Amino acid sequence: MRALRPVPSVRHHVVVVGGGFGGLQAVLKLRRARVQITLVDRRNFHLFQPLTYQVATGALSPGEIAYPLRAIFKRNRNVRVVLAEVADFDLGARELLLRTVADVPAPERLGYDTLIVAGGSHYSYFGHEEWRTHAAEVKSLESALAVRSRLLAAFEAAEAETNAEARDAWLTFVIVGAGATGVEIAGQIAELAHDTLRRDFRTIDPRRARILLVEAADRVLTSFPPSLSAKAERSLQRLGVTVLTDRSVIGIDAAGVTLNGRDGGADRIASRAVVWAAGVTASGLAGRLAELTGAERDPAGRVTVKSDLTLPGHAEVFAIGDMVRVRDANEETVVLPGVAPVAMQQGRYAARVVRARLRGRQHGAFRYRDKGNLATIGRAAAVADIKGLRLSGFLAWATWLLVHLWYLIGFQSRVLVLIRWSFSFATHGRGARLITGASTNSEQR
Ligand SMILES: Cc1cc2nc3c(=O)[nH]c(=O)nc-3n(C[C@H](O)[C@H](O)[C@H](O)COP(=O)(O)OP(=O)(O)OC[C@H]3O[C@@H](n4cnc5c(N)ncnc54)[C@H](O)[C@@H]3O)c2cc1C
């Protein structure tokens, strides 16, 4: 296979890896500069990850939170989108090594003048990869759809089940990890069971479903102040979620979850629907860049970048977003929260540095501006910590709603999501309750 060279031009060629929050902002900020840009992603769309849990619980459809990368840049002739996976880096030759995706031919090598890597992160199962089969997560669109099918199929199976114990296991939902994603999913499953589905079945009463939220720390939402954690826990309890703090998962299999017991033993919970929302680890690209440049890695696999977000010895290579840890101007390492605003600010910063360099100017160190922390629990229930201003209830929920609509990519997605949320609020419905990916025996024949 041939190597892909920049479109013939004297322009500086910037290659951006990853069309997530960080990469997308870098390209948006650079597209009007006198540069040629190539955006490489193994998906052909930008995914708004903060709302994947709403796809997993049937509140939104995939197309409402994912936007094709080509559509975003269709008017920018200097931006080219390449569907491929980055397999490796040849930093000496200033080239990326690519791998094909979905049988779409891709060049083996792609040259660059400046490289911005924003490969993100993925869920880690604390060294227990075998748990992944039984406890799906909602990081990617594919896994969110798998969770949706699993949750809805659990209600169907309970309806068909004649054995009471087995039925209870189908109606027991365990969510592992009470960070923002875990809290949000638990709240959504509770609303699904206790509200949306309450009249849909004939044998079972979905309101009898048990929703258990397991957290190893002593409170939910540890990134929020304790007073807001307590409010979030009360909101969850009002929705019918049982919060189990100070409890660690020590086993997950097809029949349920094992927790460390309070007496030093182990407690078993029979459950057929487990959702994983615990620890994340950086993209493998971070580890590879660390190996190649001698940069440090932290226990979560993040590569340590300099205060201008470049790698040691390679001023032309930036790494940003969930996959990095940053050194501040005093050379101290700082772990910023793994949230979209960090990745977006870093993407915009990297673009500004590239533009400054092209004009022969210097640029200061990266500084994160923390605009606050938000998590929603259910209808009109959320918590917000905005520069010390602590909100809960309807006001926090309305803020959450506006912020998420604002940051969704594409006017069409914003309008569709707003209509969908307004409709769900009025009717308590969820229009996307579809079990997909299941084939029948006759289809398999
Ligand atoms: C379920 C969930 C809920 C969240 N909720 C919130 C929230 O409410 N608020 C908030 O601020 N943050 C939230 N986050 C965190 C936020 O989504 C991340 O911090 C943010 O996406 C990080 O941006 P990024 O650019 O580093 O990576 P990502 O946005 O993950 O983008 C990485 C991109 O790189 C591509 N990629 C990866 N590896 C390769 C490769 N080898 N080759 C080619 N392409 C590659 C991927 O396809 C992807 O498009 C949530 C995350 C999850 C999973």
C-alpha cells in the first residue's frame, strides 16, 4: 500500500489523531489558519460521550449524539478526514503508521509537520478483563447499544420467567462505580423501571426492580463537595436506587456480582444485568508515545506532557485530553479531571501554539480554567458545583440541560435532542427502547 502525503501544497501539514472532544477543537481552531489538516479517526463520527448513557437507557437515539466528521468539515477544503486506526508512530520520520478499519483501504503511512494526538481513554476492569463480558460499559456507541439491549432484554426475560428467584435476578440491576456516569445510569434505569415501563408488562411489575449502585469510596460523586454527594444520594434513594458505598466488587460472572462483605467475607448478588462505570485507563497511544520519547506514564496509563502539551524532545508532537497528565510551569505533574472541558481547552491551546509558531511567536504554558462540575440524577434532579456555587434540584438540572445542548455538535442534533427531552419530560416516555443486535434462530439459518 502507498503512503499518504499531504495534498500538494507548501502549507504546514497538521495531523490530528482522534475526532473526540480534544481533537475536534484542535481542528476547529486551526481550520482557518494557513495549514493543511488531516484528521484521522477509527470512527467516522464525533461522539458526544456525556450522553451515551441516555442511548443505553433508550432516552436518545445514536444519531442524536453522534455527528459525521466529514459533515462538520465539509466547507473546509483544507481539512481532510481519514477513516483509519493509528497503529504506531515513526517520530524520527515524522510519520504515522495506519491500520484499516471496516475494510476501508487506508494508507500505510501518513506524514506530518505537526502532530496532535487525542486518543482518549477506555474503561479498565482493574485487571479483570473477564468481567467485561458480563458488565458492559457505555463509553462507545457500540457498547451503549449493547447495554441498551441487555437492560431491555432483562425485563423481557423476567416477564417470561416462571421461577421467582430467576425472575428476581433478571430484575436486579447492578451499576459498578458511582462517579457521574454511574450515578446518571442508575437514575435512568430507576426511571425506566419505575416510570416508563410501569404499564408495559403483564406478568411482572417493573417497579419491583432493584437498582443497586456499588461504590468503593465512602460516598457517591467523590469529585463533588460532600454536601452535594449527600444530596445526590438522597435523590437517588427517592428514585428507588439502593446506594452501597464502601463496597468493592471482587467478582462478576454471568449469574451476578460478588462484593467484599462488611464482616470480611463476601456477599453475592444475583443479577443478570450489570453495568460497568468504574476506572478508566488511557488510550494505548499514550503508552506508545511514552515508550518512544521516554516520557513518564502514570498508573492510569497517561503520558506526561510538558507544560506546552508537547512530548519531551519532540516539540512538533502534542498529546492532549484524557490520555495525558501535564507538567505545570514549575515542572510539577498535575492530573486534571478526565472531562470534556479539559480536552477541549487543550485542543484549542495546541491549535493556538501551532498558529503562534507559524507566525514566529512564543506561547505561554497551558492553564486549565475550571468552569465547574455537573451531574444529573433524574427528572429535575441534578447537582452542580460552579466555581464554589453549589446548586441542586431543578436549577442544577436546567443548567445541566443547557450546557449539554450548547456543547452538542450540530444545530440539528441540538434541536432533535431538545424535542426528544421535552417530549420525554411531558410524557415520561423513552422513544428508543429497542433491543438491537439480537438475531433469531431462523435468521441464523
Ligand atoms: C459515559 C461517559 C460520560 C461522560 N460524561 C461526561 C460529562 O458529563 N461531562 C464531561 O465533561 N465529560 C464527560 N465524560 C468524559 C469525556 O467524554 C472525556 O473526558 C472526553 O471525551 C475526552 O476527550 P478526548 O478528546 O481526550 O477523547 P475522546 O473524546 O474519547 O476522543 C478520542 C477519539 O480518538 C479516536 N481514537 C482512539 N484511538 C484511536 C486510534 N488508535 N486511531 C484512530 N482514532 C483513535 C476515538 O475513536 C475517538 O473519536 C464522559 C465520558 C464517558 C465515557
